[in-house]
Amino acid sequence: MTDSAALAAILIPMMKLGGYPEGSSGGLLAAGGVIAPVIPPSIALVVFGAIANVSISGLFMAAIVPGILMAGSLVLAWRFVSRGGAFQTLERKSRAEILQALWKALPALVLPVVVGPILRRRMQAAKEKVG
């Protein structure tokens, strides 16, 4: 919920500028905040798994479909509610602008792919050393 509160301070004024009613904007952010603990990797699932001694990877696998269904339902509901409204939309970016942004973001996108296996190998080596 703290994520929603932090984002609301930024997103609600932006949505008001786009013509969205303040109440609907707040409702959308609140509904999205409820989905966050369900979609993996969720801190709530990790804490629950650790306390209840349940497989965290199993919890993640079990939460994927409900999380996608909740997010899809929210998209459909918001699309239905906002239909017919005179809301301001952003202009679509050109393919060149999208590719340029992707190129700039490439180091950040590749970093988990590079760091993940390194950390996994280091942790495996530490486990083997311990016993």
C-alpha cells in the first residue's frame, strides 16, 4: 500500500491534467495497489513463505495466474469506465524513438541477465564450501 501512496502523489496530478476525475484516478491506483502483493516477485509472498515454511517458488508459480487475471480485469474495467470520456492521450511514439529509448535502456535491461547467474554461482560455491 505504501507503493500506491507514493505513486499517488505523482500520478493523480498527472491524471487530473489528462482530464481523469480525481476519484476515479485514486480508485485506479488503489485497485492497482491491491494487485501488487499478488504478482511475483512479491515481498509479501516471500515473507509468508519464510514464516509458514512453504516453498517460495511454489507460491510464485501459484500467484502468476491470479495476478494476471486481476491485472487483466482491472484493465478491462478501467477501459469500460473511461470509455466515452474526453480524456487526453499521449501521442504514439515513432518506431525510431522507441528503438532509441530501448537502446538507451539496454544496459539496465541486460544487467539482471548478467548479474543473476554470477550471484547464483557464488551462492552455490558458498553452499558447497560450508558443507
